[in-house]
Amino acid sequence: MQDPVPSGPPFQAGQRHVLRIATSPSAARGVGRLGEFVVFVPFTLVDEEVEVELTEVKRHFARGRLLAVRQASPSRVPPAAPTSANAAVASTSM
């Protein structure tokens, strides 16, 4: 009896998926799941529902690029708007 042929990863790079970020082992990325398949997504927070594009797919995990935050975490804060002083410094350094 032959062993079954090992199958590849269940997903492919370029596919888009919506998932919920369950954990964040570092400040730089969150971890979501597609079933039992783990997906690392930078710039996400725990409890966010996000749309991602898979950029790298390995046998047991993938890395994704954040396309949109569909439901933001209460911990998410809007980016600071540039002040006129910051804008002046930026324009003189070009």
C-alpha cells in the first residue's frame, strides 16, 4: 500500500480572504486563521476583521498584505494629521 501523495498548501498567493485577527504576538503583525491555516498580517490588531491578499504561502502558514480593515479594533487610533510645523520641515528638507 502506498502512502498518500502529500498535498500542497490549501491556498495560493494572490488569493484574497476576509479573516478575523485572533492574536498579535508582536506589535508589528497580527495572526488570523483560515480554518486551521495560520495567516500573519502586518499592521493589524486583535479583534479586527480584515481583508488580506496572500503574498507568500507555505505548507502550514501564509503571510498576507492588508487590503482593508472592515471592522477596526477599539484599540486602533487614527494616524496623526501633520501639523503645519511638520509640513514646513518636510517641505524644506526636499
